Amino acid sequence: MVISYSRGHKIYFKNGKWFYADNNEEYKDQRPCARCKHFPTKEGYDYCLGHIDNVISACCGHGVEKSYIIKNK
């Protein structure tokens, strides 16, 4: 079984579809971050981080991983 996370919520792949592990509902990417309880901003940034200048990629970790920021050179 393939397992991943979406905004800190564990999901798994079965029979060609993704499902939430906690209730087996089909994954529809409609849950907020498990850590801060907010959806991404309209620009697509993690709500708790917002826009960070000169950054290529950033993630709050969603309560699963350590947060990170990758800055532009």
C-alpha cells in the first residue's frame, strides 16, 4: 500500500484512488493543515508561513515533518 500525507493528514492509495486513513473517505484535498488548522492562502502558501521573500520553496511541516525553507541564491 502506498501512503503519503496531505497537509498533515495521512492518506493511502487503493484501487486507483486516494483515501484519508483516519476515516477511509475518498481524498478530495479539502482539509486544512493538521497543524495550524488553516487552508493555504489564495496564492498557495502555507497559511502559517505566508509569503517569504527570496524563497524557492517552504513548508510548515503540517505537524508531520520539521518545517523548512529553501532560499533563492
